[in-house]
Amino acid sequence: MGHHHSHSHGISATATGTAKHRKRLVAVLGITLAVVLVQIVGAVVSGSLALLADAGHMLSDAAGVSIALLAAWIAARPASDQRTYGLQRAEVLAALANALVLIVISVVIFTEAIRRLGSAPEVHTDVMLFAAVLGAAANLVSLLILRGAQKDSLNVRGAYLEVLGDLLGSFAVIAAAVVMMITGYADADTIASIVIAFMILPRAWHLLRDVVDVLLEATPKGVDVQLIREHILAVEGVVSVHDIHIWTITSGVPVFSAHVVVEDGALGARGADRMLDKLVSCLGSHFDTEHCTFQLEPATHAEHEAHQHA
């Protein structure tokens, strides 16, 4: 006997798909594109590789936010018989694209920096400093816009981490400009570029790891499967539980399913409904999801089940 429990009539909107999150992303996109333009001009005029690296990083952020917005629109499309969860995984694929782009950019920056090390061209530090300070201010504003939503969505989180990296990158460019102004040490610009490249990689890796976990349908972080199993077994009338599966469709949409073996007498006229209510209540106290499926099996039938998961 299978039962799907949900508080809504369909799959809820994805985290990025909510209007307030889209507005945040649009605002950040506008700010980022404006600063990219200023930094590219500043990099060309000043000759700073670090500033160009920061501009390239911010351009990748703008591309990432654009992908996230497109994915949010696609993911909000209704489900169909061919795609029963709709296109919600589009958000996860967009986050994957963001992570891969960040890795490529960091490698390109690092390679060019190594090539220029020891033979850095003259840099106009006043222009470099002005553009870097402007970029830092814009990144700080973008961080404040995204801070409240970055825990709800992989894409918003990806954008938040990218902007955070940009802010740190801007600080590195500012530091390099100040060092060059005071000491005349030309390689400070190249070293700042290498620092930016190394700042990009760790957060790209963390984002990539989270995306892979979703695609491999790993158990969501913070969920204790053994604890859930123990509480289900503590429900009156439950004999055993098996084939527990917990995964994530996309950001903010976790899913749970399990086969629950119950005493034969618990599946009477209204016994099944009462049992399901108990199980849903139990699950709700340990795992935040609107999408749970329980297959109830009488104890006499349990021996016919091929267990796929303990």
C-alpha cells in the first residue's frame, strides 16, 4: 500500500524561483555588469593584470547570475507526464556551469600571471586603485543584497560566494596598488593576480561538490537517517522499515520515501490512515519536507519484498 503525502497540490517552487530571490539576482546582475565595464576600462588604461583578472571574475559572476535567472524561469515551468518533477534540476545544472566556469577562469588567470612574473609591465596605479575601490564598494552592496537568501538556493549561494570572492579579489588589487605606489614593486600586480586565482578555486570546488551531491542524490546535509529510522520504528504498530531513500530534487526541495512493515491488524478500515498520519507526524519532526512517500506493507507480506536499502 503506497501513499504520497504533501501539503500542496504539486511540487513547490524552487528556492531560486521565488520572486524575491529573482529580484535580488537581477539587482546584483546590474551592479556587477556596471563594475565589469569600469574595471575592464581601468585594466586597459592602467595595464593591471590583477584588475583585469578581477574584471574577468566579475564577468563570470554576471554570466553565472544570468544562468541562474534563466534556470529559475525554466525550473518554475509546470511538471508534465514526461517530466514529473518539471525542470527543477535546471537550477542545479546552472550551478554546475557556474562552478566549471570559475575553475577555468582561475586556471587562465594563474597561467597568465606566471608568464608575467618577473617581467611585469608598467602599471598606472592611480587608475588601478580607483577601479579596485569602486569594485569593492559594489561587491559589498551585492553581498548585502544576497546575504538573506544564500542559504535557500544553490544558485543564490553560488552567486553569493562569487561576489564574496570578488570582494576579496578587490581587496587584493587595492593592496597591490598601494604596495606599488609606496615601494614601486611591479610584481605586486602579478602576485595579486595569483592570489585571486587561488581564492576562486576553493569556493568553486565547494559549489561543485554540493552540485554533485544533488546529482548523485546523496542524503541532504544535516539529515540523520539512523535517527529517522529509529523514530519510525518507535511508532506504535510498526514492525520494521526498509528502502529508506532521502534525496534532493533541487535547492529547497528534499524528498523522502520508505517501505514500512506494520502489524497486520494495523491496516484495517481506518488503520492505514491513522498509521500514515503517525508516520508523517514523526517524519515532520525530524526532516523538513512536504514530499514524502510511505509504502505500507503487512508483516505477512514483508518476506516478498526485495530490499534495496536497509
